[in-house]
Amino acid sequence: MARPRLSAAFGALVRQHRAKRNLSQERLAEIADVHRNYVGMLERGECVATLDVAERVAQGLGIKLEDLIGETRRRLEAGTVVIPRRRRRR
């Protein structure tokens, strides 16, 4: 089954904003009240955030959810967001 491109692009953009703000995955997880492993999975496009979690993550990044989603769609359509490849299982 193919990954939803929007979800993967959203996660990649979360990673970019988190790095720009010098936040660790663990710190963002604390702010957003999610498990630290969840942030990594979200950033790699391995899971899809609910609206509630996406809102908390956006707030943790200091961004409105609608702005983060809009930026994700614009970058995805322009081809300027780098979506990480899934790791192959050994």
C-alpha cells in the first residue's frame, strides 16, 4: 500500500520546522503531549496524525495548523518538500 503523500510531506515539514527551532523530537513530544517515538514516526511518514495531534504539534512549533497544512500542500505541489524514504526491513 502506498503512503499518503500529504501525510509524508506533512511529517517532513514538521521535521524542518522542528530543526529550525532547535527542538529535539523529545522536546516537541513533551510540548505536544505525545510519545517521543510518535514524533519520529510522524516525521518519517510512518503514521498519520489525527487533527487533534496535528494541532498540538503545530502549536508546539509555534505555527497555526492551517498554515502548516497550507505550506505542506504548496510545497508538495511545487515539489520542494523532501519526503524521506522508508527504511527497508531487514
